[in-house]
Amino acid sequence: MTVRVGSDRCIYAFTSEMSPVARATAGDTILFEAQDALGGQVQSEQDLLENLDFGRINPASGPVFVEGAAPGDTLVVRVRSIDTADRGAIVTGPGMGVLGDEIASPLSRILPIDDNEVVFEDLRLPARPMIGVIGVAPADGEYPTGTAHRHGGNMDTKEIVAGSTVYLPVRRPGGLLALGDVHAVMGDGEVCVSACECAASVEVEIDLIKSRCPAWPIVEVDGEILILVSLPTIEEALVEATSQAVSVLEAARNLSRGEAYLLASLAVDVRVSQLVDPNKTAKAAIPARILGRSIADLL
């Protein structure tokens, strides 16, 4: 069965008490229609960041209640396709992003998306559509959709593309899956505070792994297992992502902590997903071939 979630059915915070807008069952396909992360407010280069309604930023379509999903399970989200609009927008301004103190005035650019390329000035950049916000209800509390943590959220990880599988920890009955903030292309870091923000249709297939649950979201794609950690500083996130990767290697290879630490230094890439949200996101990428078993067996 295919479940459709319209772009008008959206949230601006992941909370432990979210109300679902649709219901699905393991094996179902969900088609999410997503607004762009700017809420459609940037339609020309005269629409500047300083004039936007920030209450409309980062809408995430959903949430969807998954029948049978219980706390302690893993929600498996297989991304089947991401179809973007034919144009996007990118914005920045004073105080925004990594170099915000160097920017004197706000800037907006409209970016055509043509023949699988994003057009910026006289450059054509290969498009690689990705999902910036994807998550489930947290165990407790409230996280704006602009913030990432253990529930997922605004992880801005460019490897969440068509063909990837996202493993999310279920903390509330039904999981309550929502997603949005699609980018047609983004560089690691998302340094200016935005990427090519565009409306999109995202098709996913969902599944469940019962009674096993990761500490942090995990992405499987292109022969890699990426552990995504989002914490207040990038240093904290990098350390925790490294620790999680070493733990996976310990379990997968039946190694001591020290031996797994050595192997991580040989084979694991520790990278940055984004540097611009309230919690920064790091990723530890483990070559899947060295694990000797599926990540589902290691949760």
C-alpha cells in the first residue's frame, strides 16, 4: 500500500506527544510531499533572510504512525526516490553560518535545476538530491525541526539520498516519522546556513526491526555504514561518533576495545555533516565489507 502525506500536513518540532497525520504498516510505501526548508518564502533574489517568517522555516511533512512500532525497536526507512522541483533557493546573511561575521548584507539566489544539474552563476553542479530533516518522536521533550539529536531531525547529511537506508531509534509508540528540508545539492558542512533548498516528492519504504535499537541514527549507502551524532559542539559530536564506530567494530569483529580503536584508525572516516544548526552533526563512516555481517545484526 502507498500512503501519501501532503506538504500541508507538516510539523515544526519533533515532540514526544506528536499527533499522526497518517498511518502505515511495515512494508508500505510512503510518498511525502515536502515544502522547501524556507517555507516557499524565497521566490526571488529580493526575498532576503532578514524578512522571512522564521515560524515557517524547516517544515517536515508528517508525522506517520507506523503500526507495531514500539519503544526499543528500529524504524527502517529505505529511500526509493527524491524528485525535486525545477528550481531551488539558497540564502545567507550577517551572523549566519560559519563565516557570518564576514557577511555585511543578506544574499538570496534562485538556482535553476536543469537536466540533473544545479545552476549557480555560470556553473552547473551535478545534482544529488538529499533529505536534510528526517526523524521520529523523541523519548521526551521537544526538538525544533531545525535541531538534530538522537531522534534524527535536521542532520543535513548529504548521504541520505535515493538508494540509502536510514535506521532510526523508536522511542514512542508508532515511531512517528516525518521528513523534509530536501536539498538538490549540498557540500559537507552546509557552511553558509543553507543549501539548494527545494520542494520535493520523497518516496520511502518502511520496515521494522523488533526489540533492537541504535543509540544514534545510522545510514547505509554506497558500501558504507554511517553513524550520525548531533551534539552542541562539533568536537563533542566527533568524539561520540568515533566512540560509536569503535563499539560497532568491537561487536562485529569480536575485538577488544583497544584492537577496535586501532582498526578504526585504519578504516573509519570521521566527517562533518553540518556545522550550522544548534546541534552540530558528525558522521563516522565504516566500510560495510569489514563488518562481516549486516548492520541490522549489530543493533
